Amino acid sequence: MPDHADGADWPQCLGAIAALRDRAAFEQLFAHFAPRIKTLMRRSGLEDAAAEELAQEALLVVWRKAHMFDPSTTGAAAWIFTIARNLRIDALRRARGEEASNIDAEFLLDSAVSADAVVAAGERESRVRTALATLPADQVRVVELSFYHEQAHGEIAAALGIPLGTVKSRLRLATAKLRGLLGDLE
């Protein structure tokens, strides 16, 4: 399944950047992730210009280190946001001169992933995919655009050429069914 509504496959983009220094792939990746990283950084308290600078720095690191991305261990978005998060932590340390223990808890994540966590994540992902397969195709598409591609309801309506109310109804129906199937995952 592509990682983006326009058909972009982020692991494939990262592979093209790593192997070929593919500028078109990087431009596509940048256009998608830069605004999202900037939003995350704004939510963490950075001013607009600093958030923009950090987003650009994060994606420059992605360009330089694309060869280090391993799709068998993590998703492309998680890898990219981890780079951004680490840059934010470094910036906070420099700005405040504080140790990591004083940094906002939302940025403190154990970078070492246990084998149990990897297995559990794989099992959860498998269960979610199986549950999604039980939904009608029109509901699956709306769920994918909303949750996997982080599109606003209005954007989904425009992209699919359906009324906003239909988007909301499909999401509500899909969410209710998924909760019934996956309630123990919450």
C-alpha cells in the first residue's frame, strides 16, 4: 500500500534518494514531510521561523542519510520524524544547556526498540490490516486518507469528489466497526 494519497511510496523514494540521489523523489518527500515536521515543531513551542529551519535541517539529514533507512525495521515516516525529534532535542539542549531529563517528555523516547515491541507492533499491524479488509472499499479509502495520510476531511472530500458529510459518515461507520473488531488494542 503506498504511503501517500498521490501514490508516493516513501520507502521507495528513500531508496531512490540513497541509490541515485534522485532529486525528484526528494522533492516529493520534502513537499509531504516538511509541513508536517514544521507543524510538529510549532506544537512543541518553536516559533515559525525556527520550526521551518528545523524541518529543513531534518530533511537535509534525510537526504544525507537515506542510505541508512531500513524498511524492515521501521516505517519511512517514523524514521523521518525520529530524525526531526532528535534534532529538536539537540536544539533544546543547546538552547537551554539542560540534560535530557529536563526536556519535554513528548520528545523523550527510548531509541532502542525491544524485540517484544517489534513483534507486538507486527501483530497489531496485521490485526489492523485484517480488520480493514472487512470494510467496504469506500470506507477503507477514507480511513487510509484520514489516518495514514493525515488529510483533513475537506481534503478527502475534494480528492474523492464526495460530499464532506459522506466522508464523515464513512469514517464514523468504519471507526465503529474497527473498534468492535480491535477494541482490545486500545
